[in-house]
Amino acid sequence: MALHAQAPPSTGRPLRAEQQRANRRAARRRKARALLFLAPLLGLNLLVVVGPSVATVWYSFTDWSGLGPATFVGLDNYTRAFGDPLVRAALMHNLIWFVLFLSVPMGLGLLGAFLLSQITRFQMLFRALFFIPYVVASVVNASVWKSLLSPTNGIGHALGELGVPWIGDVAFLGDTSTSLISVNFVVDWHFWGFVAVIFLAAMQGVDPELYDAAKVDGANRWQQFTAVTLPGIRPTVVFLVLMTVIWSLKAFDYIYVMTQGGPAGSSEVVSTYMYKVAFSQYEAGYAASLGLSMAFVTALVLAVYQLVRKRGWEA
């Protein structure tokens, strides 16, 4: 009887290789489908973000009115910006705006969040009430407050008729010494409730056992706030400080609606000055250089923030 040689057992390697190739093909198809769905969004971003950004960089090196051809002038616009006294004054107003915008809403937000964290009844109602000014459109808020601060029919005039001294004759938005602070007051009113809700959410994430340990050590409310609450919400504080810097640099809507940078430039910031340069003086190339300069400052702020994060300061 003839003996037949048995075939060696299959190792399965060809099958595994074929399966790996099939998996790679399936992965490529999934990526292609994902890119296909993302294509409209990517195209829209290319059209409305990347394209205008590249155009702004180019026009910042030109003398351009906003219409017609542009003449290349190199760094002349940037040299002019560094020597422009109106730009320096606007930057100073941005700095004042930042100090006020950082201190008042942050202080009121921390206080409001801490007080809300101490109550359990009607907390959602108070959170909603705090948040209402923030959800109202900024143009609506600005228009209403412009009427309220009017020297002829506003709050000050009404209080003056009731006998309250000095306030009846104050033109909050028409006085060079009060215009910027008055607009900033309105923005602080609009913004502090949002900060309070954000801080409250962060406080609710702090471990309650830390408060229990602080109470055992005899810490009072203030000591608990400084030793437990503030360190516990430090990442949120750092993030809001970062956003406050950015929002201060791009402040525009309330100032433009309420004062348009006046009177006599007393509430002018870089954004409103840039708008006037572009659309009133028809110097769009110079306005583009101002915008890119502010974008560069914002990039520096973001770089500092990333450095702070890498060093673990917010942790």
C-alpha cells in the first residue's frame, strides 16, 4: 500500500496578510468618506477664513483704499502705526479697559459664585437671572444703556429731578473723563453673570472632603475660600484671565454703539480706530496692518498661556 506524503500544516500567514490588507483598505475608505463629509466645511473655511487672512497679510504691506489696485509700500504701514499717537492712545485705552474688565467682572463673579455655592434652594433660578444679561444681544444691551445714561432722559436725569445731588447734570457718555468707564461699566454688567456661572461650575467640582478637612482644622469661610476654593478652581481662573485679555484686545461692539470712540477719542480703542481708518478714511491697507499687529499681540498672549500650562502653574 503506497504511502502518501502529508502536506505541512498551514501557518496562516497569507491569510493574516490578506486580512491586514483588507483592514487597511477599509480604513482608507473610512478616511475618504470622512474627508468627503468634511470637504464642504473645509472649503467654507478656506473661502471665509484662510483666503481673507492671506489677503490681509498682503494688503498690510500696501497702500490700498479698499477699492481698486493696491500699491506695495513694504513696512511703511507698520512704521506709521508705531509712530501714530492715536494708536498709542487707543492702546492705552485698551489697557485701561483690560484692568477694569479683569478686576470688576472677575471679582463680582467670584463673589457671586461663592455666595451661590452656599445655598441650595433657588440656586438654578439665581443662575438663570445672572446669565440673562449675557444672552441678550450686545447691540440691544448697548442701545438700552445708551438711553439709560442719557443726560436728558436717562437715570441720572431722573435721579436729579428727585433731588439727588450732582448726578443730574452728568453726561456719562459725553464727558471725556467718564465715557470709557461708563461703557466698561455696561460691559461689566453684561459679563459678570457669565463669569459667576462659570466659577460656580468650577467650585462644584472641588472635592467636598477638602472643605471638611479645612473645617476640622478650624478654618473659617474666608480661609476655606482662599486655601481650598481658589486653588481648586485655578485652571478656570487662568483660562478666564486669558480670555479676558483677548476680549479686551478686540473690544468693539459696545464702544462703537454707545460712543463710537468719542468724545474726542476718549473711549477710542484699537478696534474702533481701525474701523474708522478702514471705512471712514479709506485706508484699508493701514487698517490691515493694525489688525495684524493686534493679532500678533494676541498670539504672544496665547504663547505665554501655553508656557504657563507647560510649567504646571494652573494645575
